[in-house]
Amino acid sequence: MNNRDVLQGIFVPGHIVSQLEIAFRMATPGIMIDLVNLVPEEDLHAARYLVKEALNEFSSSHKHISIFIHSPQTHQGKETITLLTDEKIDILRLGQINSPDHIQNIEYLIKTSWEKNNMPGIELVVNNLSTFRNLEAICNTSTLVTTLTISGQLREELAKQSDLDFDKVKKSIIEQAQRLKLTALDSINTNYRNLDTFRQDCINSKHMGFQGRYVIHPSQIKICMEIYKGV
Amino acid sequence: MKIIKVGSMQSNDILIVFNDTQEKFGLENMVKVIEDQLVSEVVKTLLDKLGLPLQHLKVYFCGANEWVIKARGLAMLDLIKGK
């Protein structure tokens, strides 16, 4: 599946069975399983096995599968990759990639863990200034990065800096994505109660140049499909 | 005494507790619409197939499907082996 066709999916924690089951059965084109931010450290070991078995159980769902994992340069990331080796995963979402050396080491690990015709692409999360400043060099070094995503953590870091505006940073990331022929995804909007506000944010996001975003609640799906895909 | 817990009591899940001082398999079926006997047979068979020491386990079944029981069982096996 061309990554550009998959503009959004449901974002779910990898340690909660009921949410995984609902997400795999939901009518979204993709699913993003989080093994980083939403999973407590003490549940990570068991969550890896849950995700592995879920991938096998729901392999016929034909969803675009993305998994957010710790950087493979950490022991958590390495253990996750070891367990998920050769599973059918379309995208590995990775943050804390701050230099071309980082991406090279990570790609080596991925390339030695998956068969060539089954290899996941990388969604690079721009979640700190270091990644942002080295973005072009990182992407030019990479052969697996297909997508750039903004994280709310970047906004927090920028709030401490007076000379960088978040919207300008977002535009810069979108321009780089366009230049490098990568998909650009906006950050998650956790507002699922006020859908008018969410809708306006999606409209602004699309206007800026983002091609989609992940959703965290079913109420957001229809709006995203309408705004980003025109469906 | 070594105690290890994997899983949860949330809906559609299973909680497996390993206690190396326990000498008999125990099961609590939290889903009353399914017969206790049936749950016990399915759960014991799956966990035994994975090589888990049933006598040291207490299981709280909350409606988990087989893939979940397998996932929780494999995670428990790893932890028992000290990985």
C-alpha cells in the first residue's frame, strides 16, 4: 500500500486488549499501535507479546499497520524489534533520531531484522529541536524514511525558545517533506469532544500542507476523512 | 517466594499470576455467561501447550480470546525464565 494513500488511522495503546480489538475492527485504513507514550513501563514486556499476537490474529484485516516503538538504540527498542522481527508491519514510528549516524544505525538493525520484501518503512517523529535542525541530513542519509510527523513535544520545547515559532517550524517540515517526496502528518489533536474545534484544526492543518493525522477517537474519523481525503 | 503477574482484569483480557509456592492450578471465571468448566478447559489447554507450570498459576479470566491467552502466556513464560 502506498503510504501516501494512508492519511490517518486510529492511535491505540499496545497494552489494552479491548482497544486493540476495537481498532483492528474499525473502519479506518490504518492503525497506529503505541508502545512508547501510552504504555506504562511495567506493562511494556507483556504489551510486546500482545502486539505480536494481534498482528497475527488480525492479519486478514488488510490495515496499514504502524507501530510506535522506542528508538532501536535503547534496550527497550532493541527488545521490541527482536520480538517483532519479520512481522508484517508497514511503518515503524520512531522518535529521538537526532543525526544521520542515528538513522544509519537504526536502519542497519531494521534491515538485518526483516526480509527485504517485508521491510517496514520509517515514520520519523520530529519531537525535538535536534531532530528538526538535522532533518534534511537525516532524511538524505535514510533509505527507509517515508513519513515525517510533528509531535506535541516539539511545541513544548519551542515554547521555551523565543526565536522559533511553531507554525514556521511546521511549515519548514512540510516543505522539506515535499522536497524529499515524503508524507507529512500533523500531530494528534486530542480534542474529540468539541468537534467544531477539531474540524477547524484539520482545515488549518490541510491548508498548511499536512496530508493527514492519526485520530484517538472514533468521532474524529469522519472529519479527518472528509478534510484530508475529501471523502 | 516469587510472584509474577501478567495481564489485567480489564474486559477481554486475562490476568495470570505465577506463585512458585502455590501447588495447584486456580481459575476464577469473571464471565458468568460462559461455563466455568469450558473456560478452565480452554485456558488450561492453551497454557499447558505453551509449557507453563500450571500448578503455580492462578488465572482470572475476563473474556480473553485465544490470541490474548497465548500472548499473556508467552509473556509469562519469558518472565518465569528470567528474561
